[in-house]
Amino acid sequence: MPAFTSLHLFFVALFGVLAVIWALVRILQPTALHGAMDTVGRGARGFVDGAGAHAGCVPDGGTAGGPCLCTKVKGLASFA
């Protein structure tokens, strides 16, 4: 696994802020549209995670056959 750099920290912080803002919007202004968008997002994330698991990738970066950075599935960056 690559060393944790300032670019990684930037993206962690960015997506952390976006997640908190989205949670506040969903709590303070619950609408059917927000629920539908949330459902689509969760479904897409589930699909990406499922595709990675099907390719033999697991969140800790390992597989039964050795290390994996999800290069088996082109374009899948969920666990990389």
C-alpha cells in the first residue's frame, strides 16, 4: 500500500466534509428527491463494492491468492 501523503489527506478531508453536509441536508430537509438520490448513491457504491469483491478484492487490500489493489477490474478505484 502506498505511503499516506498530503494528497490523500486532502481527499479524506474533502469527502468527510461532503458526507457531513449531505447528512445535514438529509436531516434538516428530508424530501423524496434527496431520498432517491441517496438510494442511487448507495446502490452505486454497493455495485462498486460487489464488483471488487467479485474480482477477488477485499477492503484490507488482500485476497486469498495474494495482494490486490483492484487492478483486476479496470476503472475500479474503491479499494486502491
